[in-house]
Amino acid sequence: MGHTRSVRRPSYLLHTPDTFIPTQIPGASKASVIVHVSPAMGAGFTQYTAEFEPGGVLGAAAGERFVYVLTGTVTVDAGPHKHALAKGGYAYIPQGVEQRVAAIEKARAAVIEKPYRLVPGIGAPELLVGHEADVKSQALMGDEALQVRSLLPDTMAFDFAVNTMSYQPGAALSMVEIHVMEHGLLMLEGGGIYRLDDEWHPVTVGDFIWMAPYCPQWFGALGKTPAKYLIYKDWNRHPLE
Ligand code: UGY
Ligand code: MN
């Protein structure tokens, strides 16, 4: 009683499922959200888990929106087509696009929203729908035990990236990273040890981590099955903008 692995620090947040409180946001119906991080914590974006009841729908986005399906099927109605996304399916919906993100049956999705940072002379991205399984994976810094899938194209039109990172048991980042980009991270499979700032935390499937800009970070996978996470980072923009 009175214990949790969740930790709130100025430079990071470890948000574990035992501390999740579902809440409502305007426009959503038969859908609740667990807001993992937002500007209230100091982040430049918001990330939440949407939990849809059958027939549930999200309201309007507060900017550009990225949806990654965790369980069930989520439909994205934006532009000329309606897309049905199963587990691992995802959609990038540009800011200002009229949309309906809904579920016929019970479903859960990771949702990221932020105000889009337009660069003069570079057009904003268009609606993009895909499935993680169709994205070619790449070894990180030549380490075959650590595979990265970049779900969004690496073009200057996009002001953020969302990747999945899969670690074989025992695989680890080759260095402690310190960078200007912030992260929103959701553990999808397995677990391990996350170094955040100068503390080390055991993490497991279902955990969320926010890392502020420059938060020292490192991960090593533990256990007998691979560890995998979904990770957001802002990028491709001038730091003084
Ligand atoms: O892309 C990244 O910055 C990634 N390697 N960071 C991380 O896994 N904590
Ligand atoms: Mn990083």
C-alpha cells in the first residue's frame, strides 16, 4: 500500500499502469483517455492512451495527430477514404484536417498530438496511413539485436518521428544519449532497465515514460523475450524557432 514504480521528476516521468486515471476530453464519446504527458508536465506535445467502448469516437485534435493501434480495430475517416487499422496500424493526420477516429468494438490506441511547426517553403505533410509490419526495420548503429522501424518518412515536412525499437534479450543502447529532442515512450512488449537522468528503473509492458530535452537516457533489455517500445521525438526544426 502506498507504493508505486511511477516517478515524477523535473526531467522525466515514469507513468506505470497502477497509477493511471482515465478522464474525458471534449468531443469524445464512449471513449476515455489516460493522459500520460502534456504541457502541464512541461512537454511540447501530449500523449494519451484512448480507450474506446464499442461505438466510441474521439473529438477534434488539438493540432496534428498520430494514432497507433494497441488492441482492437480503430477506424480513421479523414480525406476521401475510411481506413480500418488493426493492432500495429497507424495514421498521421495533419493539423486542421476534419477527421473521425472511432472504434466499432472495444479498442485501445496510443495518440500523440501537438501544434504543427510550419517551415516557410516546406509544405506540411499529408495524411499517411500504414502498418508497422510493412515498415522495413534497420539495425541501430549496426547492432542487429536492436531493430528500429521509422513509422513516418524522414523528410523536413514532418516535425516529429515515431519509431518502434525492438531489443533482443540482453540488447542495449550502445551509449547514454543526451539530446535536445524530448521523448514519449510506451512499452509494448517485454521489459528491462531504463536509465533516466541518474536513476535506473525496471520497466515493463504498459509503462509510459516522458523524457524532457537533454534527459540522459539508456535502456537495456532483460528477460527471456524481446522488449519493444513505441517512441516519439520532436525533430527537424531549428532550436531557436
Ligand atoms: O531515437 C532516439 O533518440 C532513441 N534511440 N532514444 C531512446 O531509445 N531512448
Ligand atoms: Mn533518445
